Amino acid sequence: MRWRRSERIADEAARWVVLIDSELFDAAAAARFKRWIARSDAHRPAFLLASRAWGELDGLQKLKIYPDIVALLEAGAGATPHQGSEASAPDRRALLLGAGVAGIGLCLVGYVAVNPAAAETFETGVGEQREVDLADGTRVLLNASSRLEARIRDDRREARLLAGEALFTIAESNAGVFSIATPSGEIEAAGGEILVKLLPEGARVALLTDGALASRRTWIGQTSRVAAGVNSEIVIGREDVAVDASTAEQLARRTLWREGMLAFDNTPLSEAVADVTRQSGVRFVFADPALADLRVGGLVRADDLDAFLQLLRNNLAINTEQRDGEILLSSTATL
């Protein structure tokens, strides 16, 4: 049981390191991270170990703008060892946890930069779309504020979605399946249209024309692969890989950003504001972190920020206040 708990904590810690280093880490995510750190005495050392394994990337500097989180991380840094007969002996649970975090750290470093010299990198800016043709004939359409690495060889085809969202039209090839990695897991498909989107916690994969296999990333490697057919969605979360049936019409709404539209279908507000941020560059702050879990529905133009804010006011009774280049979201029920 202790081993399973150490494995879970190591997995969670590494996922926080990846999220903090991404564009999805905002004030709402910072609040969730603060709650996670405070929940257990084992979380702080696990996160610090994962950060070292990750290579102490510059993205971790984002935490400096949250003094309360920095204080939590620094708490206990100067603590003295336990006195008594156990003082000189390493704690077994700490060793297990440290090994687990180091393992997932190495795994995640591999996700980000496996032979980077041989990989091509493609990016889009705020509100920008870009179509990319890979060497094997696969076509990728990048949504706004997205980043992709691709490495195509005669015997292997792989891509890594590092930020944002991408629509893959995978060409059939003698090289076999096409592998798409995300910080949360991996998708493999022989062909067809696949939409991959990074979420604040995890990834969602829409299978538009063909089936695919998906697995979740853990510190000991990949979990068993889960098969999903056409007209379904795969959600790779923190705990499992879920497959939900959908319709062609519902999945088509997922790609309306190609036409300059954003469709929200019972979408968590944390995901919706991330979509708008990628299109507009405007950052959102939640006055109450619980607002991030509210669900929103509607259809707005991707470049119409006012329409999105009006949607929030009308559908969720959310007050919006622009200040210092950000938009503060609060519930009118608490005003």
C-alpha cells in the first residue's frame, strides 16, 4: 500500500512540474497546486524532487509570482533530522518516493526532448493557425498558441504536442503506426483524422474517422493501451483513460476553431478560458478557484472577447472586471 501511495504521489508531482512549465498554468491552476501542496507533508518534497529530475526548467520561475506557494515550498527546508536511533537511517518511504519521482522525471524529459536534433518544431502565435506537411504525408493543422515536435523516420513516426491543440490527418505508411505523445499519455493510430487537445489536467483525443489506441503516462512507463473506435473521444486523465461515445456532429463542433469559432458544450470554465486566451492573448484570473469547475455552453467567434464575457454573465452569473491586463472572474452571487 505504501508503494502504491508513493507511486501516486510521484506521478502527481511530475504532472504538476509539466503543467507549471506550460502555458496552461494560470492563477486557477496555481490555486489548485497550492491546495495539493498543503494536502500532505509528502507532496512538497515529491514536487521538489520532480523539479530537479525535470532539470529545473525556467518555467518553474512562474511560481515566484505566487509568494504564498513559494512559502509553502520553502517550509521545512531548514528542518533538522529526526533525533534518536532513526536519525542516521534513510526513511524507506522517502527513498521509494525519491526513486519514483526520479523515474518519472527521466520519463518526462524523454517526452519533451528525445533526440531533439532530429526533430522539427512547429509553433503558432496568439490567434494564429498553421498547416504543416510532414515527411510521411501526414498533415497537421495547429490551433492558436500551439507547439508541436515531429520526428519522421523510415521505421518510426512520432510527434509530441507540447502546447495547445492539433488536428492530425495521418497518412498510411510502411513505417507503421503514428505515435502522438502528450504530457499525460500517448495515442497510436495507423491513419485517419485525430484531434488532440491539451487540457489543464490531461488531454482529450477526438477520433473523427478512424480508431486509435491510447495509454496513460506514469513514472514506470505507459499503462495498458485502451482501444477506441471512430466517433468517440478519449480523455487521458490523472487516474485513468476514459472512452466516451460521440456523434459525427458533436465531434465536428470540436473543430469549429478552423472556421474562427469556439464551441463550448458543457465545457469546464478552466478549459473555456484557456481556449479564449490562446485566441486573444487575454489572461483570466478566478476570484474563487471553484469557478474553474463551472460548465459553460455556447458558440462565439474566436476573436470576439466581448461575446464570450457576455456569455459568462448571462449563463453563469459571472462578473467580469478588467484590470492590469487581466480579466478577473467572480460570481455575482458573492458580490
